[in-house]
Amino acid sequence: MTTRPLRVPFLKVQGAGNDFVLIDAIGPNADRLEHDWSALAPRICDRHLGVGADGILIAQDTAAAAARMVIVNSDGSDGEMCGNGLRCFTKYLVERAGMRPDGNTLSIETGAGVLDAYVVDWELGNVDIVTVDMGPAHLDPERIPVRHEGPGPVLKHPIEFGLGAVDFTCVSMGNPHAVWFMDSELEDVDDFALDAYGPIIETNPDFPKKTNVEIVNVISPTQLKMRVWERGVGLTQACGTGACAVMVAARLRGLVEEEATVSMPGGDVDIRWQGREDPSESVFMTGEARFSFEGVLDHNLLTLPDKRTDD
């Protein structure tokens, strides 16, 4: 029987303001998987009593790729997939874990399958910009999932949440997204009460696995402005899969060109998708990845309270 270590090193990382606590559980560090990270996530991610983060990234061994990235949301739920996290994860594997890309490509297993990340000039020692092949968007209602009559793509799905019925475009990037294109002449996304309406839309019964919620202003055919309410997290500075879903939704509705910048409160990412005619085409996302600081989780954060029952 092994004893779980009560001190675990971590690295705080962020991409476009979407921040994570990264735990290395590869090879000799695999004993760190004995911790119940889902149960620990709320206290670790608490911005007052813990480290503070949108979620936890766990690096694991896998035979399918260079490494496996597991995402735990700040509420302890399964994050499935995260594009901003994947860029930071790639940076960590190359800069700190000593993994060498094949040419400029590193394959990583995620909840959305094995995805390729591309890094340029990684031999120089710094990986600050990463392009990720996010795979194809899923447009079938059952795959998203959303309870929608008829086949995909789901361009206009009405949701009632206190402002009348609003049409959302629904897309999956390995996790579900509901995208609302707001008329920027009537309301800027910065002024919308997403903190009030986000949780209502997230938990609407039309979304069996809940949903991420994006509100969008179309600035031009090459620029989109968005804010996001992330499923299991809440308001965040950015969401990589959300930016990809917004780009796909905008292309399907003929609002943008094949390449566009998606601006979020935490920063910008560049998205390319040529799949309007062929949805099986991959979505490519390019953006920054940054390390913030290092630290050690000690017993105060790693020890769960005893579960006691009254006699």
C-alpha cells in the first residue's frame, strides 16, 4: 500500500487569461494520480483560499501520444477539452518535460481524441506561440449534444431564459457550446449580464450535458469579439474551444472569412477554418502560452476533510 505524498509541485499557466494549475503525473510522478483531483479542484482553484485557477491540467502517460492531458474544471467536473489549456500543456511538455516534437509537431491525447500541436523554433528553448489542430467541429445535434429537432448544423436553436426566446448556434469542439450573435449596434457583449444569464443557459434542459455559453459581436469579416460562461467554471477571461466554436458558428452563418481573430477579455487568438463546405476540415487555433509561477501544494490543500456521519 502506498502513501499519497502531501506535497505536490505545480506550475501556474495561462493562455489568453484562461489560467490553470498544471500537475505533472508522468513517469516517476505517476503516484500523484492517487489524489482525488476532482474532489480537490474546488479548494485548489479557489481564488481566495487556494492557488486560484479556472481548472487543473494533469499530465499523464499514454501509449497513444507524447502525453495525455486531463482537465478538471474548478468545480471538480470533467472539462473534456480546452484549447487554451492545450497550448499551455504543449509549452510545458517541450520546455519542462523535455519532449521533442517530430519536426515541429507534438501529438497529445485529450478528451476529444489525439490532437496535434505545432511549435516553431522550439529548439531555441522558448515556446510562446502554439498552433493547435483542434480537429473538426461536431455539428450533429446528438453529438453536441442538444435536444434539437432535425439534422445539423444547428444554426438557430431557440432558448428561453428571461429575455424571450433567443436563437443560439450550437457546436461541439469536444465539448458543447451555445453561441449567441448579438447585434453590436444594440448591445456590446461587455455590457451584457452574462454572470446572471450564463448559468441559466448552461443548465437549460435542452443541453443534456450542460453547455458553455458564448456571446458574440461581429466586428468585421476578420474579427469577432466574445465573452464566455464556461460550463462548470463560470465567467472566464477566455476559452479556446469556445473561440473555435464561435468561429465555426460564424462561418456557417456567413459572417466571417476563413481566418479571423477572436478577441476575449484575456486576449486574442487567431482561428482558421476552411470547413464551411466540408465540415470534416480541422479547426486551427494559434495563440500565446505563458507560465506564471511555480509552487507546492501542501497538506492544507491536498487533505480532504473526513466524511463524518451523525450517530
